[in-house]
Amino acid sequence: MRIESLKYMLMVQDMDRAVAFYRDVVGLKVNSQSPMWSELAHGDAVVAPSTAEATAISTRPD
């Protein structure tokens, strides 16, 4: 098995502030942005800020 990319999921309270920090201070490129989930990248590494609401939705049993 070969690892082709890394994704770091981070819990955040303020998505706009988190995206601004990783974009403007760290220098990552915004791949996608929404109120509950965003992805920013540098090369193959991806930082994925997520809100508690998004995590609750994705882990809710059917």
C-alpha cells in the first residue's frame, strides 16, 4: 500500500476565522469552503477544518 496524500481534520468553532488563518498566515490554498467543512492544501497534504455540527451529522447512526 502506498500513501498518496494526508488529510488532517481539525475541529473549529469559527470556520471563516480558521480558513482565513490557514490561508493568510500559513499560506495554504483553499480547495473548498463551506460553513461546516473546508479543505486547504499544500502539495498533497490537506488541512480540513470541521465544525462540531458537521462531525455530529457525519457520525449520526442511520
